Amino acid sequence: QVHLVESGGGWVQPGGPLRFSCAASVTIFSFNAMGWYRHTPGKQRELVATIGRGAMTNYADSVKGRFTISRDGAKNTVYLQMNSLKPEDTAVYYCNAEMRVGLGSPANYWGQGTQVTVSS
């Protein structure tokens, strides 16, 4: 029943902006947190940004001051505004949502992934 649909991404020159959206099929307030991870072949998956209960936010050190995560509960959607993009930001970005199930480990749901390429 739970699925996430990502939009955004593409090619951009260094210094430019991109904006992601991630729309959930259920209320986003059923999740502990939502956010984005990114992955480049040969590297570990990296947490980029999350927003949780009470709108608490968390960012990777490499994106602090450049990326902003926000949410719209009425639209069941989370947004990631990315500014001042660098070539090092090139990756496939995946939306993620975490849901606590009982007393066990949380369930995780993933978007389809979208490519971001930052180059001149």
C-alpha cells in the first residue's frame, strides 16, 4: 500500500539549483522520518537529508547550508531544494520513508531513484 514517487533531477551546471519532490501514498505523518539518500557506483549509500516528527531536520555535513528539506502534509509530499550544486553531488538520489512497526525494526520504503549530474 505504501509507495513513494520521486520527481526532479537531471543535469545542471555547477552552482545551479535543482528541486526534488517525493509524494507518498499515505499521510507522511505515519512515518518517523522521510528524506533522501544518494548513491554512486562503487561508493556506500549516503544519507543526504531527513525531516522527522516535529519537523526536525538533519543534513549531511557536505550539504549543510546548500540543501533545504521541507514538507507539505496536505499533499503528502516532501521537498528537497538543492542550491550551489557541485560535481561531487552527482549521484542517483532515492527518497526514503521510515515507519515504526510495533516494537521491532522500522520498515523502510524507497522511491524509484533519479539521476543528478552536475558538470560544465
